Amino acid sequence: MKKKQCKLGVLALLLFAEYGFAQSKDSLSKETSIKEVVVVAFGKQKKEEITGSVQSLKAKDLSNLQNGNILQGIGGKVAGVQVISSGQPGSQPTIRMRGIGSINASSDPLIVLDGIPYSGNLNSIAASDIESISFLEDASSNALYGSRGANGVIIVNTKRGKSKGVSIEADVKTGVNFRSIEDYSVYTSPQDYYTAYYNRARIGEIARLKQPGAVPSGPSPHDVGLSALTKLGYNVYNVPFNQLISKDGSFNSDAKLLYQDDWKKLLFRPALRREATVGINANGDQVKTYTSLNYLDDKGYLISSGFERFGIRSNVDYAITSKLKLTSALSYTYSKQDFGETGGFSNPFQFARNIAPFYPVFLRDNNYQRLYDSYGNALYDYGDGQGPNGATRSYAVFENPVGNLQKDKSQTVSNITNLNLGLNYEIIKGLDFTYNFGAYLENTRNLQFGNTAGGTSSSVGGTISQGSNFKYTLNHQQLLTYQKKLGNHSFNLLAGHELNKIKDDGFSGSKQQLLLPDSQSFDNAVKITDLSGSGYEYAVEGYFTRLLYNYDGKYFFNANIRRDGSSVFSPESRWGNFYGLGLAWNIAKEDFLKDNRIINALKLKASYGQQGNDNILLSGSSRDYYAYQDIYGINNFGDDKPVLSLKKQGNKDLKWETSKNLNAGFEISLLKNRISLNADYFERKVSDMIYALPLPPSNAGSYVKYGNIGDMTNRGVQANVNVDILRGDEFQWSFYANATHYKNKITRLPAEQRNTGLVSGLFILTEGGDRYTYFLKEFAGVNPENGDALWYRTTINPTTQKEERTVTSNYKEATDYNTGKSAIPKVYGGFGTDFSYKRFNLAVNFAYQFGGYGYDDIYRSLFHSDSYGSNYSTDLDKTWTPENPTAALPRVDLSATNQNGNSTLYLIKSDYISLQDVTLSYQLPDGFAQQAGLSGLKIYVTGNNLYLWSKRKGYDPRASLTGVSDAYRYSLLSSVSLGFKLNF
């Protein structure tokens, strides 16, 4: 019976391969896959010729993304690629390809725009202008970029003129931005907060009295709790504090709420999003052009935040003669980015989460009526005693982000011009010379304005800080390419030279004491508090060559080598050699598979190579362009005499970080290309990692010095699968999924740290461990007698001289342990489906990760033990009280400040599934479009970042590469828009 079922299954498979569900679309055969062209380093290749790992997203994959920066929207779409984004419109995401490339140098991939390395932010390029994005992940693919390709390469190609004639495409959409996920669950009712605060004082008194010799702080714990309420300052009920709560803990039913303002509703609200693009193709026999205009007004859901962009692009291909061709890509972008993220108490995300729900937004008189200025504008309460009955806040005095964001300004305005020119001349048949020139010019103005009405800036009469920065990048490439075919042998030989120079100059100034309260002119302030300037120059030069060879379309080989010199390093160690080798075997073209009806394509591939990394990061993520030189600061200690102080000690022995990459995998297509699978094993060995060297105690933190101190590996597998489930005339249905798993391992540390490891924040670096292994005190539970938090400690038994593990309630005595738990997920990726019926299309995409751990520092902070009027998590009911002695969480009172110290208690699984984007579209009938004077009209609804399934409400694992929650980060936003795509 089993044999018969097996035979029937094989027969069904063969019938599916032969006929499918519908025959009309089966023309998508082997040739479709074979002839697909992919953008690679310094040119293009057929997909079948690629020996490494290159993945691409086409214009159709990008057209529905609603992001000011296109890279923000690619999460889950490309195997091996992680995307960490902020909700701030237009922000640059963090991208990681195949693991962690460095500890103290950058792990960011290189961006290449239209063949030229790009030093700007991709928020200057509209998604509608992009033809394709290629992700080069292995050495044979990206080694030609030498010193900048160690962490992968992302090649962005913009659209160019195509078919002959004139065609116009316009895309207009309008929608709304809103907060992607709900924030942490905190108290929203003044009654609940007052009760919780009362109980913190009452419970603390009960626990304190359990200590030997303790003297009561008041007549009873109940009275201590009521007395503590007065520290909060503001009473929003019509009865005094000492009558709000009875001895049994119940709230006074006669208490009437006098007022309440909702901070979150005033800070966060749905905001309008508008985008319009026009692309014009005008093509003749010799000239092909693509011209576009785009406008984006992307307001953030945080008031006064957003991103606005206007751009124009002109791409021209001009065949001057049959041998001489000229290409150009010229673009100009104006953008304005208004920020909402700030540090300290004034950060609106931190403030709205932590401010107690009874503190008012608006200023009120003693009768609790709102106050207005002479122009009818509402006045804001800064908690400084101007409110009802002279009350002051016990939390964040002088701050009010609702008021500040109405009057303050944090803004960056950029003017960016990018020009790429290319000249190609065919010297003889098969031999071409190409000269490419790229120029990137960026002028940026930064403004920070602090108002005179309230907030910390008002104490100095208002503040203005302005900065101006001019940056340019020049890139020269000379390429000589020779192609030759001899029978079944095909050769492509490239030799080239590249020079890339960057120069950056800027200055900034700060002043105080404004004359006019609303004028943001720098001359409006009179007291100069800072005036400074800075700049840098950087150059990298490379010589390279590449050989591509294939025999009969079956066997492929490539080899490339590049020698780079970087101005970052000293002349003695400036130059590095980088290379890549690749092999591929197209098995499907062998005779034994040539006519196979199930296997349409099958390729084995392997590559190996080495790249470098000169992108060394200083504190604050700024780049060190002078790694081998001492850097001094010039100080004025009050006597107006310049004094030099060493900020960073140079190291002439510092050399390249190098990354040796191995890639091996296969690609297979089955059943007339209905099913395609691409799988790779990869290994990245990073050696001579750059890190801050241990310095003598006499240094006392006054300067740093970097050296090559360690090695690290990333080993993993990645795979993606695409399935065409239906291919009918009216029905088409496809599905895709990808997954990446890797392990990071530190293989060498300096001898001084080999036994102890290097502690970096919440993490420890040890030989055999990974970059993001948590190093924390281990939570041991709760003392049921008094609610004390307990932690483990390891001591040496004086008798046995052996280690013993005991429990302590003294946080300082607790031992920090290597937890063995990492922020790196076991697997991450994405999946999605695309379904079409007649003129309707539905596309749905998801992203996910599983198996890692996060550290929820925000959640931890919501169990604070202090007397400030900041909010608590609603999980406070899960903490120890005399009535709940078996609670899983320790006591929270007003004085035991270490109860919620960093420990394993706040580790959390960082698993998630995210609904990334959904698009539903309808292509109107041609006749209807033609009546409107159009050649095509599509109506669509699209949404991004629509839902998140994760472990805890408020915790968003997508927002942090390290898994550590950030109280000040702009939470991700969601967008939903209605759009119209018109073709003329």
C-alpha cells in the first residue's frame, strides 16, 4: 500500500511539473531564471554566472514601501540581512549582514549608488527612483570594494530610460502615521497611582520594622503611607491627602477628581503623510532619459517631528557614436528633518511613560482653571511652583515636553547634490575603457532652539545653537574591460583604479539670553557660550583586477584582487591586499539533467576571500580618521590661554581589521521554476579586531588608545525559498520565505583579559563566547519574610578553599555572572505571499526572529524604589506585599534603591513576528483609463509596520540590535495610505 501511494505521489508531481494548475503561465521556464541579470561590483552578471551570494530587490518589491529611508522597509525581505529602525521619519536604520563584523570598528555595509560609493544618507533618494537594490554578502561578490566591503555591500541602482518614446508615471498617495505598538502598561488613573504610592511607603515601613532595632517613622504604616503622599505636591481630588485612603487600603469614594490631563494623547497623535512622485521616460535612437520629481511630507506621530523632502533627478544615456557612450546621473535633494528624540527628562517618550498621571500638562490657578497668555495661548505647567496652591513636582521639575515641543526646535536641513558621470569607449571589439566620476556635495544646517517660557532653557533666558557643515566626496574610477569568447570558453577581464576622497568642514555656536522670545535668528541671543569648528579629510585608493571565466555555461570561475591604501593608517601599514575566489557548477546543463522535467536549474557554488575594515569608531559613533596620530583638544580654563590636552593617543602599529569569508551553497529550481531554493553556508573570520587598549591607572580615563587585540568568527546558514502555487490567466499565487541562523564567537582576546574577559556594559567578551553575552547578577528570588530581592554570590570557603554559591540580599555583594544567554537570535528572516485575481492583487510580508534574549531596562525602571512621582508598571500587583508574601517580584518601596538593580530578572525572550506591510491594489480596465486620457490607472491601499507579536506589551525587539530596550528611542511608527498610480 505504501509503495502504491509513493508511485501516485510521484505521478502527481510529474503531472504538476508538466501541466501545473494552468498552462498559460508556464512559459516562465528555465530561460527566465538563466537570463535574469543582477547588478554586482563594477557591472552586471547573469544570475547563473554568479559564484557567490547576491540577492536583489526589484522596483516592484520596493514600490509599496512607505519609508523616508528605503532601507527602513526591507526587514524580512532579504536572507542574512537584519534591519534595526527608529520611528523617527527619515532616520537611517542599522543594517547588519551575516552577523557582527567588528567590536569597535563599524559593522555597517558599504552603500554604492549607481556604481559609486555613497557617503550620504539614503533618505535623500525616493523609493520611486530606485530600479533595484543588490545585497553582496560574500567575498567573491564584494572583495573588489576592498577596504570597505568587509561588512557587505548594498548596491542601489536608480532608474534609467528604457523603451523608445515618451511615457509618464505618476504616483500619489496620502495616509496617516501612528504609533506602531502600545507602550508599556502603566497607571493611568490618579486614584490607582496614589494608592500604589501610598502602598510603597506603607510596605516599606512594614519591611523596615522587621529589621533589628528599627524605630517607627510614624504612628502606623498606614500613617506613613498617607504622609508620603504629600511629597507628590499635586492633589487632584477635592479631599486632602490624609483622607484619600482608609486603613483598609480602599480609596475614598467621596473624593472627586478636579482635573486630569493626558500626556500621551497630547504628545502622540495620528499624523498626515503625503507623497507624490512623477517619472518621465523620453527615449530616442541615441538618447535615453529618465527624469523624476518627488515630494514627501512625512509627519511623525510625535508632535513637531517629521521629515520633508523634495527631490529632482535626471539620468541620461547618450550614444554619441557606436563606440562612444556617455551616461550621467544628476540629482538634487532638499530635506528637512524635525526631531523629537532628546536626552534626559525632557525626552517625550521617557517622560510620557514615567510621569505620574495626576501631574498636569497645562498651568492652572488655585481654582484649577486653565490659564492663558494675552494672546489666548494655553500656558504650561513646569512643576516649579506656579501651579495651583504653589505645588511643585517631585519629578522632572522645569520640564514639560508638550510645551517644549510647541516652542522648541530640533531640526536638520540638508541640501544634497549628487553627480555621477560615465564615459565608455570601445577601443576594439571586446575591449572597453570606462571612466566614472562621482561627486557628492552636502550642505547641512543644524538648529537647536530652547524657549524662554519654560524648561531648562528658560533658566538662562532661552538658548540657540546653530551648526553648519559642508561635506564633499569625489570618486574617480578608470576601468579597462576585455571580453572574449573562444568556442565554449568565455573570458571577462577587468583591470581598474579607484580614488575616493572625502573632505568635511563644519562649525557650530551656542548662545543664551534671547531678546525676542520666538525669533530663532542667531543674532537674537547675546551671550556666547560656545563657538567651535572641526573637519577631517579621508582618502582611500585602490588598484584591482578581476577575471570571470565560464565554460559552456556549465562551469564558472572568478578571481579578483585589490590593493587598497587608506589615510586612516600610518604610511607603514597603510596598504592592504584583499581578494576573492569563486567557483560554480551549473549541473542542470549537464546531459544527465538537460531534459529533466522536475529539476529545471541546479547550481553548486563556493567562494572564499578577504576584505578589510578601516572604519574605526570613537565614542558616540563618530569615526576616527586619524587612527595613527595623537589627537589633542584645545581648552580654555578661564584665563583665555589655550591649553592642549590629549584626547586620543595614536598608534602607528595599528593595522587593518581583516575579514576572511567562506561561502558554499546551492541553487535549485523545480517544476518549471515553480519552486526555487537558494541555500548557503557562510563563515566570517574577523582578525586583528580594533578595540580600546588597557591603559595604566595613571591615565584615569583622560584619553584612549586603540590597537588590534582580538579575533572573532561568524558561522551560519541562510536559505530562501520561492514557490509559485498558482500560475493561471486569472489566478496567480506565490509564497516566499527566508531564514538565517548564525553563531558569533570571539576566538582571541589580549592576554591581560583572557581569563577575566572584557566587560562592555551589560555584556562580557570572553574567548569562546559571543559579542552580546549578558553579564549580570543572577536573580535568586524573593525573601518571603520581607520581600527583599535575592541574588547569588560566589565566595571562597576559607576552610575548603573551594567556591561556594550562596544567596544574599545585599546587591553590592552579589556576583556578576556570565549568563550564557545572548542577544543574538538563533534564527531570523521573513516570509510573505502575493495573490492576484484578475485585476486585484494582495501582497503581505512578515519578518521574524526567535531564540535570542533581550534586556528590558524600561520595564526594570518601572519598579523603581524612590520617592519621585514617576509612574509604575501595572505589574506592581505582582510584587511582594505582606498580603502577597509568595509574589514572584521583589518588594517595591520608596527607599530600597537596589531592589530593581540590573539582574537576570529583567532578561526576556526577544522573539517576535511582525506584519511588515500589506498592499491591496486594483488595476482599472484599460477602457476606463483611456477615457480619462491615461494608459493605465491603479488604485491601492498600503500599510507598513501594522502589527507585532512579542513577549511583552511595550517591549519591541525590532528596535535594538543588542536587545536592550531604550527609554529615549522614538518608537516605531505605522503607516496606512491610499494611493493612485497613473500612466500616460
